[in-house]
Amino acid sequence: MKALGTIVAVFVIAFAGVFAFYWMDRGSMEEAGAQMDAGLSQIDRTTEPLQQSMEDMGEATVQSIERATDGDDRT
């Protein structure tokens, strides 16, 4: 649990730091937010193949469980 808290804290501090940098660079919170949105949408497009493969793996897992239990949830 301590490791998870550390990871979350690092991400929060990094996000706040990047936002503060854009705020000082752009001069307004609105433009800083727009710049952050642009960056985050780029990350989303970059990881789209990974997202699709994770979705496919989840569906395959569900199908495997359904086949193993033959639709009977008691097993």
C-alpha cells in the first residue's frame, strides 16, 4: 500500500508541476489547461493500440471463464 501511495503522489506532483510550468509559460490557467489537454489527448492516441489489446485480453478472459464453468457460476 505504501508503494501505491508513493506512485500516486509522484503522479500528482508531476501533474501539478507540469501544469504550473504551462501556467507560467502561457500566462493564464485557461491556456495552461488547453495545453495540458492537448498533451493528454496525444498520450491517449499513442496508447490506443495498448488499450485495444487489453480490451481483447479481457474479453478472452471472460470467454475462457464462461467456457470453463459452462455458464454455471457455482463452480
